[in-house]
Amino acid sequence: MKKILYILLAFTALNSCSEYQKVLKAEEIAPKFKMGEELYNAGKYEKANRLFAQIVPNYRGKPQAEKLMYLYSNSFYRMRDYYVAGYQFERFASSYPESEKLEEASFLSAKSYYMLSPVYSKDQTDTVEAIEKLQNFINLFPESEYLDEANKLVKELEFKLEQKAFSIAMKYAEIAPGYTFDFDAAIKSFDNFIYEFPGSVLREDAMYFRLDAVYQQAMNSYETRRTVQGNVEHIKKLRLEKGKEYSSAFKNSFPNSKYIEEVNRMAIDIDNELKQYQTES
């Protein structure tokens, strides 16, 4: 019985395959649309896409064109070809601004760009573009059923940018001891991060490692001087004062931080180093 069932299934599959090849090679476009839709509804998106691709030019300006273009665009999305899906959904939205599928197509277009966003350690050009696309969708459809998901996706993408910026600053901090304790790039990167992402969950870490960078640079500085508009400035003193400022800022922002003991220790070291300058005018 099982053998007979297997033979029947195999015969059906072969027949179905031959029918598909027959329609694929035929000149008539209506059977291609019909079979393409059937295959699409059955979840066979690649086969459906091949049929749709053949007939899209033939349906331009016809009543069925809107439906065909939606199915064609979504077949790319279902196939995870997000570059093409994003582009095709944008074309659909532009061509059919009154369509009942406009909101969905606009969202899926924006989400396609989200799907192209790489891990935070890689170049984030696609992430920035995805945020722009999703934000445009949110602005155009503020009452959309997809609004919550769109906002969630934006937050995920924005966090990638935070991770990217933070990782760059950390990399500068890690290599600085090999460059005679020149932490300027690390400090600047942490400053930029804190300014650009004021609500980041990484803010506490950024403020701590910024202080640590300033502390290491100050404590390992030679006693050098420079003249600025006739005034003598002590380079080490300036760095120590910046460390004192950053330690105070950290303690005010995160009094119960996991880093607080280390911050207090650095603050004491900085104060002790600054005492040598107290008698100077």
C-alpha cells in the first residue's frame, strides 16, 4: 500500500512539474498569472516569481497589474531577496498610491531595508538607510497597524549604531597604551558617543571608560608646559582637571554604579596629583 502511495505521489509531482514547465514555456500570459498565483498561495515563491517575471511587462496599464505587482514584490520578500523586494515595493507604492495594499507594501519595503542591516561590527550604511526608510513609514502612517513593529525595528537599528560607535571608542582605548598613552582619539570618541546617544544603555560604560582613558593619560603624562597667549599651562594639570571633572560627572550620574569603587579610587589619585599645583599662582 505504501509503495502504491509513493508511486502516486511521484506521478503527481512529475505531472505537476511538467505542467509548470509547459506553462513556463507557453506564449499565453493568462495561464502564467493563474498558475503563478496558485504557486504563490501554496508557498512556492521561487516558481511563482519566475512566472510573474515573464508577464509583468504585459500587464502594465491593465486592471490586473496592481495585484500582479503586489504578488511579484512580495514573492521577492518571501524569497528573502530583500534588495529587490525593497525596490519593488517602493515601485508598487509609487505606482498605486490609492491601493488598499499601500500601507502594507510601504512597511514591507522599509522592513526589507531593515533585513539588510548587518551586524554592528560591520559598516552601518545600510542600517542608517533602514532607519530613514522606517522613519519615513512612521511619519506617513502614524496610525498604522504596523506602527509598533516599525518603532521596535528602529530601536534595534539605533542600538546597532550605538554599539558601533561604542566599539570604535573602545578600540581606540585598547590600543592607546601602545602609543605612549595617547588617549585623545578614545576620549574624543567617548565624548561624541555620550553627546550623540544621551539615552543609551551603554552611557554608563561610555562615561566610565572615558574617565579611565583620561585618568591613564593624565597619570602617565610628563610634566610639560606650553604657552598659550602669554599664559603658561601645565599639560598634566589640565588632564588631571579633566579627570576630576569626568569623575564628578560620573558619580553624579551613576552613584550606585558597578564601577563606583574604581571611580572613587581614580578620583582620590587625581586629587593627590593635583595637590602639587595648589601652591602655584
